[in-house]
Amino acid sequence: QALREEAAALREQLEDRQRMLHEGSEEARSLKEGSERLEKQVIALGEDARLARDEASAVKEELQSTCRELEIRTKEASSLRAAFEEQHQHLLETRDALLAARQALDHPPPPP
């Protein structure tokens, strides 16, 4: 009788341990699946980061190019402004000379 009780107790312990082992296996499988999902997410995030760096690099290059072009255009505008001011001054001088000539024609000096 004692042996049967001990055997029953041992069987119950064995069943408990088998159930715990099965639950542990299920948990391990679940953890492994979760780990695999996280690994895929990390890989995807790494790819996203690489793409973002590439895009930022392209935007930086485009911005640098735009800044160089802006410098060129600014120098061109400055040269055009200087040429315009020179032409404007020349036109003012020509106008003044023409006005003086007209004045001379309209009011000739009295004959001596």
C-alpha cells in the first residue's frame, strides 16, 4: 500500500514536471517567435535608418548645390546692378548734356 501511494505521488510529480516542461516549451517557443519578430523589426529599422541617411545625404548635396548656384546668381546680380548703375549714370549725363544743348538752342547768346 505504501509503495502504491509512493508510486502515485511519484506519478503525480512526474505529471506535474511534464506539464511544467510542456508549459516551458510553449513559453520558450513563444519567446523565440517574439525574438524573431523583434529581430525582423530591428533589421527593418536599420534599413529605414540607412534609407533616411541616404535621403539626408542627397538633400544635403542638393542644398549645397543650391547654395553654390545662389552664390553665382548673387554675383551675377551684383555685376548686373553695377552695370545698370553705370548705364544709368551715363544716361543721366547724356540727358543733362542734351538739356544743356536744348537750352543753348532755345536761348542763344546775344550776338556781340
